[in-house]
Amino acid sequence: MHLKVSLTVFAATLWSAAAAASQLRPPVLPLAVRNPYLSLWYNARTEPWKNWPMFWTGEEIGLSVIARSPSKSKVYPLVGRTSDSLLPVAAGSGYNYSEPVFNGFQFDAHSTTLSYSLGTTTQVKLYFSSPITGDSIMRQGLPASYLEVKVSGSEDLEVYVDVNGMWLTHDTNATIQWDRQNSSTLQSWSISRQTQLLFTENSDRAEWGTLYFTAPAEDDVSYQSAGSESLRKWFAANGTLQNTYSNSFRSSTDNEPVFAYSKLFSLSSGKAGSDSVLFTLAFSQDPIVQFAGKDGYLARRPLWTQYFNSAAEMISFHYEDYTNVSAIASVFSKKLAAEAAALVSSTYADIVALSARQTLGGTYFSGTPTDPILNLKEISSDGNFQTVDVMFPALPFFLYLNASWVSYLLEPLLENQLAGLYPNKYSMHDLGSHFPNATGHPDGKDEQMPLEECGNMLVMALAYSQSLNSTTAAQNWINKDGRYVLWKQWTQFLVDESLVPANQLSTDDFAGRLENQTNLAVKGIIGIRAMAELSAFMGEDQDAKQYRLIADSYMPQWKEYALSRDGTHTKLAYNWQGSWGSLYNAYADSLLCFHVAEPPFLPHDIYTKQSKWYDLVHQRYGLPLDSRHIYTKSDWELWTAAISSEGTRATIVEAMGSWVNETTTDRPFTDLYDSNTGGWPGINFMARPAVGGHFSVLALDKACGGKGFEGLKQIFTDVQGEEEL
């Protein structure tokens, strides 16, 4: 087929780019990470064949890749612990078992490459990619990922790939069913639970939907389904599959059914030194969420159904789009790497590359092309739907990728509250206690973070409005459906409550309640200042003037309450002498361009005092969140680093890079870890979209007409008399 030739040529460019992309060695790498339910990861501390790939929770998921040399009758495990099936090798089995040489991995923002040597003549690369397309919500909304297998050398090779039923359910007793779909160019396994449990999770696994495992319909690609051990041994002995399957439906652990393809790479003729084959994995769920809005409780279909009439159409497009979408994603990954390295360092470039797929892995597009919704799951911490204080730390990623996506995140929260479905005078914490059910909190009994969420909503609203670069567009969005009243309502709460915060939770709820929180107060005050700008967009001059006067009067009072007796740093709480905390909410002052205003809003000496203080309290692997504990939050660390001096920023970023290389945590990038030991702090966060906060420097560099980061540099030049940044 024509695609085969073009993708082989194009992949060579992709692999050469990826080979130089990464230097950090994280404990876990994304393989097929697309949304909360299509989420496959690799434990990168061992060879890929020593463990099974895993769901983000650590639960094993069946994906195996085996290579076979027909000239030597030798099989090599590549991915998955297939030794369970292939060893011991019985006499007369028809194959020999040999481990390959693992040449390591590389990653960039959208892909992970695993490289192997099989003897002295054959090289294999497995290229897993989940393309990031900030300018195409249609593509980003596809619940599908790619695996390309590339083989080079001078000997023939046969490659086998299978999946099992654990992609579909956490329930090992649930019966699964399967079938095949074929077209003139493609063939797909379709696998699903026999009993679909709509909108139901079990241990964070979706209990509804269909997995499609797709390969080219070519003569040298065969298929078969059978029990895992017998089928893998068959391939090991014969090097091909029999193009058969039965409908003996059963559970995923009952003579474990697997669904496989094999591909012959004919390289010994000398005509081609390399060849490749493309597989795709798609997890289709329709509908995907239910939502309580102005029209009542509605099931929402995934966005891709607005573009395609069936899952088969979607899968065909996704497969044939590989070359195009890979080019788009490669441009983004290269741009990200170059900009991150230029602004900070190659370590920072690797950190944000690791964070990109994970951030999007907590999201799922629904809605329509003209009114898209980006649904977000608070992965691992409690599973809330559209959690405001998870969206807030992730804000820099979305501003960097495409600021329009910020509005796609905010819209369902605004619709629910404008419809009168939330009774409190402050902003709600989330849209539902557990994804995928955005059924709201009509009783007002969500997790109470009133000051936190009001400040978050107003900061995000202004950040998005500023990105529009159009007063008219900003007006239309701010007051869509008359919701200017909501912004005013939340601002009044901040006026009443932010200067001297009551005993309450902040986003760092695991740290407990605290009164007079310095960092929480400055968020609220910045939120009031943000509302002054939103009012100015609307032409509500009296509101703008009033909120500006209030914010300007609160700031010097806050500074007096916040600073330690010796004036060297801000305290964790006004009345807690000897305490300190990361003043990460000051990042919003710069992101919203208040730091370049005349006069500046947050006093510039707060920036420089804090930067110096962070150097004094920094630990081996990071900057602790505050003086109560030794643990740190990576998102807030990099918010803090973004508004610190160059030296302090380098200290924080490089320590985080060391942590990535040395941590004992064994799950996808945790944003909460012990800053001294590098291990779990007793609270196991993993795979959370909050790591979008790692894009803090990049988002700041784009802010203020591209002068946000330069304005920050000027602070350190002006206040200290020499440029430290």
C-alpha cells in the first residue's frame, strides 16, 4: 500500500530526531497515553520484556511483542513478560529463546522509542506515539495511539504483537467478546466487555467501551486469537499465524485469550535494508461522560463522533493520517524542546517533554467542533471531574499549547453554575465527585476550597481573555449567556475573605487546614486585580475602578502581614513566626502581566526576597512546599522557579532532573515527592494532569505580548542592580 512506503521514509526522519531528544532517565515512560482510559506505560527501570506494560495505577495490561529469526529459529522477547509463556523451552518445541540487547529508550513530547539489537545483523525499533496537535481538536480528540515497528538488517525477521482483555476491564471475571472488522486496506480486532457498564469505573478502569487493535490488510500480515501460551508458542515455532479465531467468549484470565498479528520482514534479498509496519490501538466509548447543565442531565458523546459516522471510519482516518499527524506532532515536539532548552536548560526540555502526554492523558474531548468541551479527570488523587485546582496548576501547558483550550476546560463549570445548579456564593471545587459523572453538587457539598477556587477561576479567566488579543472577543466570552454576574459574585467573595483568610483548605489539601495562609491570600488579592481587568474589558469602568482600588489597598497590607520579622521572606501564615512557604501563587502576578505594569502590583522586592530564601531552604531533590513538611510539589516548584532568579531557577530545575533519574517512585511522573529521599511521601500521586504546571516558564515567555519573561528578568536587574537571571 502507498502508506507503507511513505511512512517508512518519514519514520527515518522521526527516529533520527527522537534519538537526540532525551537525556533524563525517568522511572516510567508513556507508551499509549491518550486519555484517562487509554493509558499504557512502561516501567523504564528494567528491560521492556521483564515486566508487563501497565495502566497508570500500576495494574498490568497485556501488550506483548516478540521477534523471531526464521534462519535461526530463535525468538526474542521485546515487550511484555512473554517468558511466562515461552519458558521453559521443551525438547522439540521448534524454537530457541534468547534475550535481545536492549539499546535503551528515547522520548520526546509525543513519542517513546525502544531500541534493540538481535544478534549482530538486525536492529528493531518500537516507536510508540500519541501525537499532540494543538491546532487540531479533531485529531487530539481521537482516542487512539500508534505503534510502529521498524526493522533493519540483512536477515529476514518475523514480529508478533498481541493484546489481551485487560485493556477493557479491571474485573478479571467479566466475560469479554471479540470480532474482526476488515476493509480493503485494514484489519481490526474489536474486543469489548460482554456486559457494558455505562459511565462506570472499577479501580479507575472504564467498564464500557471497545478496544480496536488494527493492522494493515497485507499478505505478509497474519492474525489469530487463542490462549496466550499456546498462541505465543505457535508463533515461536512457526513464525506466522493461521488467520483463525473462535468465538469461545470468556474472561480475560480464563485460558487468557489474546488477539495477535504477525508480520514477515523480508530483508535477506538485499532489495530493502529496512521495513516497517504500523499498528494502532483505539479505545472507543460512546457516550463518554454525563453532564449536569442548563438542559439537565445529558450523556455527552465524544468529539470524534462529530467528524466520523462510526468507529471504523475514525480508525481508518487515524491509521491513514499517520504520516501527516506525525509531522505535525514532530514540529511541536521539536519546537518545545528548542524553546525549553533556550529558556532554561536541556533538563527542563526533558521535564516538559515527559509532562506533555501525561497532562493530556487526563483529558477527553466531547462537544461539537464549534463548542468543544475538554473534560478533565483528577487522576489518582480522588478522581474528581473538572477539578478547578487541578486545572489551575495545569494552566501553563494549555496556554502554551493553545490558549483556546483553557475556555474548553472552563465552559462546563461556568454552564453548571450559571444554570443555578450550585448553591454557594463561591466557585465550586469540581463538577462531580468522580469522572466520568459530571452530575454536579446541587447540595453544595463538594470539597470546600472557597478562596482557592474563586481566585483560580478569575486568574484563568483573565489569562484566557488576554490571549484573545481582541476586546470584542474577550467581551463575548466574559459575558457569554450573561455570566459576568458569576465573575462579580466570586470577586465579592474575595473582597470579603481574601485579605485575612479564614481557617480553610487550599489546593494542597493533603497538608490540612490553616488560617491566615499567606500564599492563599495573595492568590485572592491577585484574583480581585484580575477582575478589575475583566471589568475593563467589558467597559464596566465603575467596577474596574472599584476592584482596582480594593486590590491596590489590600496589597501593602498583605505585605505587612506576610513578611517575616527580619524581612527576608514571606511566612506560611501571618501569625506563624519562623514559618515559610513557597509563594507559588505570585506566578499569577507575572502571568497576567501585572509585574510589568506601572506601578507593579506585587512589589518587586517580594520576588527577589523569595528567590534568595528558596536557595537557603532547598533540599537535595527539590524545594519543599513549606516549613511543615519535607515533601514538594513539582508543579508548584516550577511555578516558583519561573519567577525566581536564573541561579535559583537552575537549582530547582536541575535538582528535579536528578530526582527524575534517581527516584524510587515507580509510577507515572508524580507531582508530590519527598525532596530529601526522592521517594513517596506517604501520599501516592501519579499520572496527574497537574504536571502541566511544568510549562510555567514557557507560558510566561508567551505572556504579555512575548515580554512576560523579559519583564521578570528586569525585576532582578532593577532591584539587585545586576542581572542574575
